[in-house]
Amino acid sequence: MRFLIFFGIILGIHFLVNLYIYKRGAQGIEAMPQLLPYLRGIMLFLVLAYPAGRFLEKIWYSPISSFVHWSGAFWFAGMLYFVLVIFMVDLVRWSNMLFHFMPDKLNDNYAQIKLITTYAVTAIVVLTVVVGHINAWTPKIVKQNIKINKPGGDRKSIKIVAASDIHLGTIIGPRKTGKLVNTINSLNPDIILFAGDVVDEDVKPVIEQNLGENLLQLEAPLGVYASTGNHEYIGGVDRAVEYLEEHGIHILRDESVFIDSCFYIVGREDKDRTSFTRMPRKSVEELVRPLDRQKTIVMLDHQPYNLEMAQKAGIDLQISGHTHHGQLWPFGYITQKIFEVSRGYKQKGNSHFYVSTGFGTWGPPVRIGNRPEILEFTLEFEQ
């Protein structure tokens, strides 16, 4: 019921936002009324494209369903920036109505001015989305050296390569997955960790595109481990976990594994487990209680809430994601208010935290205001 209410609110906002864009677009092309039927057709397609594409690929995965999905995904970004730019134009127009700072002679060609403004707004939005798409396909490598005040056994250090929010599916397909695998392997990791949302909800597009074959190419002598994220639960967690396990990724679900007699990897179930299954996840204290806390503990916890709990439990390094740092400007300002750490590194006492902006994208294959990333941690143990 909570999900249906949330979905209904989102659909309502989606409709109102598109109505605003359509109304302003129709007013903008009054000088060329022959364009109005095209505007109506395009807007109707774009409004329905994303939900239609997601539904269609569940029953008939094909180039057509992928095209509809991609179109709707791009429109999410276009919709946001159309609203922002049109609203700025409206602010200028409303201010002029109050203070009359625009030349009066513009009123003589008002319809033509509106048409030119419409073209300019469209060009700005298209350019923004294109640049954001290129940015989303250009991940950066973030390197972080962390000193751990614990012995590492026979090891002086260990290299962890990590990523979060890959969102394998229709948008993050074979090319982007191949890029992820090749980049990770080029860093020569000792161990590979994924902090949730490996799959973008429905696992069917992952299977249809055989993305698991890419995952099998990941190379790390100490293995590949992951935790669940909210999107695994949205799409059906058991099926997603089964597929990932079959293709070389060990999913830790409220459990831990002792690696090379040196350190622990703890994988925490996603926070949304309770919402989808009505079953609670274990607390951080419950997860670490049976562990030897004289050894280094690295925890994967997808959503970076309540960092003080991990600090209190003695977690040495927590890797999270989920926020995407808003993915599209200006949403990063919102995630900064919601989370203690929206992106990047923070140390609290002896505990180290890193919240990744993620490798993939959810919804629009566009990033404005942040970069996708792959993380390279070098843990240096006390000698």
C-alpha cells in the first residue's frame, strides 16, 4: 500500500510537470500553429514512454521495448531541465509585468519572440542532457589510502576495488558493463566489493543481454562480494541474488566472511528489506558480535543512514552508495540534507566511511553536477 501511494504521488507530479511543459510549449509556438500536432504527439509519447517501456520489457524484451525505455529515461532529465529553464523564463516575464524593464517594441513581435525563446530553451535543454549523458559514461577512479590501527597478519596492506549502484539492466547494458569490468581489472585488486544495487530492479534485461558473462570476467584473488540494495528488493531480491551468485558474485545477506586470515567483509541487508518482506534486518551490533574485533572489519551497507551505529560497533571501513549525490543537479542539495555524507569520505573516530556517487544511473542515463566512479581503497595495516 505504501508503494502504491508513493507511485500514485509520483505519477501525479509527473502528469502536472508535463502539463506545465506542454502548456508553455504550445504558447511558445503560437507563431507556427502547424507545429502544435507534432508537439502533442511527442509529449504524449514521452509522458508514457518510461512506464510503458518498463512494462513492455517484462513481457516482450526487444529493440522496441529498449527504445521506448531509453526515450522515457532521457525524458526524465529533459523534463527536469525544461521545467527549470521555463520557470526562469517565466520569472523574467512576471518581473517585467511588475517593473516594465523590457523594451516596449518587443510587444510588436511578441509571438515571434516567444517562438525564438522556445527554440533557445529547447537547445539549452538538449545540450545539457547530451553533456550529462557523456558525463554519465565517463567514470573517474577515486583513490583513497586508509590507515587501519589493527594488524593485518601477513599483509602490510590490501587493495580493495569497489563500486555501488551499477544498475545492470536496459540502460547499463553490455558496453557499460564491459567498461566496468575492464576498468576494475586494470586496477589489479586483491578483492572486489559492490555496495548494493548491482541490478536495476527487474533482472530480465540482465539475463536477456547476458550481462553475467561480463561479470564472470572480474578478476581478484580474494573474490568478489556484494550486499543487497533497495533495487534488488524492488525487482525481486531472490531472483537477482541467484543470478549474481551464478555469475561469480557472492552476496552477503546479513552475514560475514573472514578473508585470508586477515579481515572480515560484512554484507548488510538493505534498509528496505523490512518494507518489502516485513522481516527485520540485523543491527550492526548483531552482525559484528561473533567477530574478532581485533581484526579489521569492512562493511557493505547500501544506504548510508545512522553512521554512528557503525562507529559504535567498531566498523573500520563502511562502503555505501544509494545517494547518487542526487545524480541530476540540483538534487544533490537535497541528498546533502538527508544524509550525513551524501558523497565522498568521512572519518568518525576510528571508523572510516565512503559514500559513492555510484557507477551507473537510475532513470535517465544522465549525470549533472557529479561523476560516476570506481573506488580504489588501499588499507594499510598497523605493523
